Amino acid sequence: MVGHGGVSGAGGGWSDWPAPAKLNLFLRIPGRRADGYHLLQTVFRMLGWGDTVHLRVRTDGRIERLGETVPGVAAEDDLVVRAARALQQASGTGLGADLRVDKRIPAGGGFGGGSSDAATVLRALDALWATGLGPQRLAALGLQLGADVPVFVHGANAWAEGVGERLRPLRLPPAWYLLADPGVQVPTAVLFQATELTRDAPPVTIADFASGRQLGNAFEPVLRGREPAVEAAFAALARFGTPRLTGTGSGCFVEFASRADAEAALAQVPAGLHAWLVAGAPRSPLLDVLEARGFPAPGSQVPA
């Protein structure tokens, strides 16, 4: 199955697969489950930019990571390795894989890089290994790796609730985003423990979001109050619109209806702030690649 439409110009039996970034267009915490996990409400927006995962099928069953995905993260802790091993165990396949990731998504920014890389490994190896688990079972595997993995497995822009696993596909209008990375990394666990975090926000509806109401991000006041670099990024972006935080990271963004407006704003961003432009995607680019290479790519529709 190695050569079935899955091998691109990487050569030597390698194939490459997109692992797109995401934005959380808002993020609220309306409460907690009985087990202590926080309940969330958010909208995930797929982006037409991200990491690239390179895969090569092995026949000896070994999972080998080439190079580091994130500096300092050991192979056994790397989400791409854990994803491949989870799929091996769930499917019973005797095949293995070499893995390598070209990282573009900054760590700790809330853009979903690690989760997207893991989801791409699950979807691509399910195709290359011909294990046939499909998106629903892969999403369940992904949830064991991280709350954001299922949305990347399904690949749809989505309204999400629960801990992020209850997904309803959304059609979002075309948009361009000015992204900024202040370079701050705060562990998610630390943010969830913050005393100033609002954990009992009134629940909202899809209609609230569709009305254009600014629903905010529960972690924004926490990070802006604790991290001067995040506050400075918000101040810089506020010249162009309403800055928003994505996920539980320090990355922030402003949305534009046109590329020209976004480019004009980028040209005025202070030189010391790492900023760039990205287009919103109608669905994950990974699904497009799976289909182009002859693999069925169900998953752009997810269960409500």
C-alpha cells in the first residue's frame, strides 16, 4: 500500500501530508464535568497553513521518529509517535512507520500544532496501512491523545462542546487572518488553575455566534494580565480591528474579509512582533490530499 497514490516528491518511499493549524474563534468555559474536566464551548476554524508530516511505511512494525518534532520532547512523549502506536494497537497491524515533521506552527501559540500533527498521522497511516478504522474510531483514539485531536481528524470547521469532542460542522465565510505569536508559552494546566479564570460563563448558542456577537476567550484576561508580551501584541493588533486569543496559547489574531485589508495591516505591524497572514480554509487541507491521492476521505461532516 506504500505506493498507492500516497507518495509525493519526497522520494525514497516517503509521502508528505498537511497538518493544518486552527483558530478558536471564541472559547468559553460554562462549567465542569463531575470528573473535574472543564466544559468548553468554541468554534474551530481550519487554516490553509500548517506543518507537514512525512511518513514512510516500514514492514518490521517499528515506529521511528527522525529528528525532533518539538525541541526537548523525547520520542516516546511525542504526539506523532503516540498516535502511530495507538493506531497500531487498535488495528493490530504488523506494519510500522518512519515519521518526520516540518514544523511551522509555533509551539505554545494555541494554533493546534501538536494535535494536528497527531491527527494527520492517524488519518494518513490509516490510509497507508490500509487499517480502515475510519474517522469516527480515529477520532476516539485521538481524544485519548488530546482534546483538539478529534476536530483535526474530522477536518471540518466546527462548533465544539463538551471537552472539545462534541462537534457540529459549520459553514464559515471566507476570511483572512493576521496572526501574531508573542513567543510566550504557559502550560495549559497552569492556566486552568488560574484563580482569575472564569469557569461559569453563561452558555451560548450557535445563533449567538452567527449574530457576530463577540464571545471572547476565557484565557485572554489571564494571559494579558500575566504576560506583558501578550498584552503588547494585543495593543499592536488593536490598531487594525478586535484582537482575539486562540485556544489556551498566547497566539492572537485579527480577522479580515479581504486579503488586501489583511496585507495592509501586516505592513504596519511593529517589527518586533512575529506576525503573518493565513487564509481560512473551508475544510482541512488534509482531506483534499487524501482524496487527491485516491483514498476516501470521509470526515468533512461530523456528528452533532
